[in-house]
Amino acid sequence: MTTEITRLLTGTGAAGERIEFTLTLDGGEARGSRFTGHYGTVRSAACPEVDCLYKVARGALGRRALENEVAVFSVLGWTGGNDGRFPELLGHDLDPDEGDAVLVHTRRGRMLARRASTTVPAMEQLWQPAYDLLSALKVLADHKYVHGAISSTTVFWDGEGLQIADLSTATTQTSGDDGFLRDVRNAAGLLYWFATGEDSSFGYRSGGVSPEQEFRHLTAHRPDLATVLRPVYEGASPTAEELLARMAAWPRPVHRPAATAEDVWGKKDGEHAGEETEKTHEIGAGPPPPPPPPRPDDREDSQFRKYLGERMKSMHGQPDRPAGTEPLSGPAVPRRPEPGTLPSLPSLPADFPFRVGANGTRRPHPLVWAAIILVALILLVVFA
């Protein structure tokens, strides 16, 4: 961990005015052929402490690379293009009196190439990276910029989304679309590698299986991403905007808090954290472990509940029902009579209190004698 204080030109200060920045570098590096990027944080009187990349040029080629990057940043900044998909330029010094040209910009995470090669994101974690990369290419294309070197070393990852963190290779293209198509193919190859952990037949440094085999693998394991990238694998020439339109059929997942770069890679460059805060899938891993066996007290509690249920059924006279059927809804509800009808009521025998014989003779009904005897007994009891 080192601390440096430097005075840099900014896009917000007066012409020639320099602002003091305090850099705290953690020792991690993102090495390139023309400059070296140092990971750390930066703060100034006008800027709270943020994660940054401090780029130091190597010779004249490095200086020209940083000069080109400042020009691209200026265009994107004036047009409101600086957001999470790109860094924000904080300060630069392209003509130092001593030392090499330098540049400081914000960053999201660290170089994607540093990602652990044995892990790939879960399916619900692929939407945001795909959207970030394709929409960033659309912004560049809208301003006639071709990046030219989309790869795991020019794209950063913070555990949730991707960011194009190196604009030193961007060039303008005013005619034709070969450069834009190359950017889209490189992005497709990078997303395939990011989503599966396998090398792609596309990309800045391709070396995978045939596109047909690659697309079958992507369809089987990452179908949403396969739907978005299908035109690339079918040999078409889609733009980043067209691939973005295909993402409309890919439901955006519920937002989850992002893992920081330190969570994913560790505090030091290349150091993988002991525990990852983001859910990942281990390549070649077997099925998840079986659940632990039930404890003895759990089994006893289950048996008691079963016994209690059988006792309740026997008390209420309920027959056993097949497993999986719906429970009884409760006591039966009496049916209401149909409109215009009356419920049937018990009635006395016909010709009561007499019984008519076959020849027409009439005799008292037996119920009459029973009623007389009952009345006589009650009188005897009362007046006895």
C-alpha cells in the first residue's frame, strides 16, 4: 500500500489549472503493452474517495495511447455518455516536466481476466453484464467509435456488471461497418467465455470449438444469452443495437447487491477471496449434497402427528381418503328447496282418526286407542 500526491489537469478546472489528488495504491496492477494501470483509490478537494485506475504510460507509444483516451473521454463526457458502463476521467498529465504521462479514472471492479477461471456466473447474473457490454458498444457506435480490442483485459467486472475500462484503442470510423461488426463479434466471444468458462470461436483472441458446437452448448446451458447472440452464430452482421433489442425477451432479474472487486478477487491483485458474496457455479461440480437425515426427535414428532390424525378421523367417523386429495370442507349444508316448491313434512294417515276397511266399515284407528290409554294413565297419576 503506497500513497502518492500528484497535481493533474481536469475537465472541470480552468485552462491550465491543476488539482491535487491523493492516490492510495494497493499494489495491484493491470499491465498493458503501452502503459501500466495501478489499482487503488483517489480523492481530492472536489472529489470524495473512489476506486480508481492510475495509468502510467510507457514511452511515446504509451503517451499517444493516453492522449487518445483523453480525447474519447472528452467526447463521451460532453454527450453525457460517462456512466457505469464507462469510467469517468478524473485527471491527466500528458506533458509532465518529469516522468511519464499519467491518467486517473474511476473503475468498477478489476480486469475481467483476473476472474477465477473455475467459476462462472449463475444464470440470473448474466443479464446485467450482457446489457452493460452491448449498450456500451452502442454508445461508442452512436458516436462513430470502434473500440477494436474488446477482451478480458480491456473490460472490468465488479461482481455484478461489466465496464469498458480501456478506451486507448478506440478510433473513429466514418464509412463501412467492419469495425463495428468486429466489436460485436469480440463482445459475443467474451460473453460466451464469461458465461461458460470455455474459449470462444469469436473474440479478440479466439481459439474455441466451431461456432455450431459453441452455439449448441450455449443453448443448452445459457438459453437466454443464446437467444440474444443467435445472429452472430448464424453468420449475420448484427449491430450492438440489434442485439440489445433481442434482450427484450430476456426478463431482467431482481436486483441483488453487487459483490465488490475485493470480495471476488481479494484485497491484493490476483488474490482470490476465501468466500465469494456472489452465487457462482463450479465448473464440473456434481449435484448438490443431499439434505441431512431427520433427527430422532423429528421422527417421533412426525409419528405423533400421524397417530393424532388417525384418532381424530376415527372419532368423527371419516373414511380414509387417498393421498393427495383435498381435505373435507366441513359439515354438510342442508340443501335449499327449489323455487316454487315446499319441503315435504310428515303427515297423519288418511281418514284419521278412523281406519276404513275393504268393505267400507269404519273403525277407530289404533293410534286413537293408544292416545286414550295414555291420557287415562296420566289422569290416574295426577289424581292418585
